[in-house]
Amino acid sequence: MIHPQAIVDPKAELSGNVEIGPYSIIGPNVTIDEGTKIGPHVVIQGPTHIGKDNTIFQFASIGADPQDKKYRGEPTKLVIGDRNLIRESATIHRGTTHGSGITVVGNDNMLMAYIHIAHDCQIGNNTIFSNNASLAGHVHIADWVILSGFTLVHQFCSIGAHAFTGMGSAVSKDIPPYLLVSGNPSHPHGINKGGLKRRGFTPGQIENLLRAYKLLYRNGLSLDEAMSALQALAEEDAIVRPIIEFLNENVRRSVIR
């Protein structure tokens, strides 16, 4: 399962059925769980843990030192979950001691060619990062987010669940759940109705999310006024509550308006 032209450090820990392609380099303090397939010319540095049934394509660089001038070689971590697809030339860096000390990628994500995930980012589950999408440090991405090609996300931004960014978006503020944004700089353009339909949201839920969007962006309300109105709407339909929780707990820069 390990190609004779691969280089695997004796301090790496690989489960029995891990596949390693030719010319790939697996460094010390790397653990890879069963069923994961590493293509040719992949470099994985540690401390890094990679879970089960992942597929990593050629020329990916996983677990390299963070691109942070304050980094001084501390033993920070990268943790990648299960069933992720990581395509050609993707780069995912470890954390820093100035952040959480760990970069995390969850489960069932599709990370396309040339994407970049910087130090201390926290990625949820079932996301799609299209080609060349790039995250600066300390970015938080919730479940089911889709970043279209060439999306750029500023450091310390948070993006809520089920949000969608258009091609070439430049994100410099926090994006609440369910939103569709695009542009440079990015602006909201409604909710991610197509994605919500595909994930089984009912017409009634989508209608209430449209009502929530109008309260937040179209009715001329201040953020405090919109929050009060959203609280009332959440009493009718709990599907609105993640927006309120995001605005209360996850805003780290400022909300896109």
C-alpha cells in the first residue's frame, strides 16, 4: 500500500490499509487513519492527524508551518477529519500559539484544486471550496458553506452555516447563516435558496428565512432593531434561530450589511 518511492518517516503512524503514492513524503508526528489514500508527490508534515477514508491528490501540501512571521517553530497541530476530498495543489497549514494552536478541517468536505486554508482556521462539515478559494488565518467556516472559485476571506472572519459566496468574492466581514453574497467587497444578495432546497428545507422554512433576510437587510432597521424582530420571528419558526445565535456569539469583525 506504500509505494517504494514514497518516503515515510519512522515516527509517522499509518493504519494498515493507508495508501501512499510515489514520491510522496510523510514526515514525523503524522498519523493517518484507515482507508485514506495519498496520491503521488504529496507532502504531509506534522504534528498532523488525518482521519479515515480521505483522498488527497497530487502536489497537495498538508500540515506545513504557518505563514505567520510570529511563528517560531512551536509544535502546533493540524487535524483533518474523515471522508474529505482534497484536490491538486491544495495547501492546509498548522495553527499558531497566537491563535488556537490548531487548524481543524471537519468531515465530508470537498476542497478543490489550489485552495488555501491558513493557520488556526476552523472548518466544519460538508463544505465545498471551489478552485483557488483562499482563507487567511483564524477564519471560521460553519457546515454546508460553499465558497465559489477565487473567493478570498479576510483573517478572523466567520461564515455561518449554509452560506454561499459568488465567484471572485472578497469577504472582509462576517456572513450570517443562509446568506448568498458576492462582489469585491462582498455584499448580501438574498439567501442561498437553491442550496437550501437541495438540502431539504421546506417552502415554509425558506419563506421564513426570506422574511428574516428582509428584516436584517431590506427594512431599514438598525442591527438592534432587526435582532428584536428576528427574535419574534424565531418564536414562529426555529429555523431562524441560527441567525440570532450567530449574531450573538460568532461575530468577530462586523456583520456584512
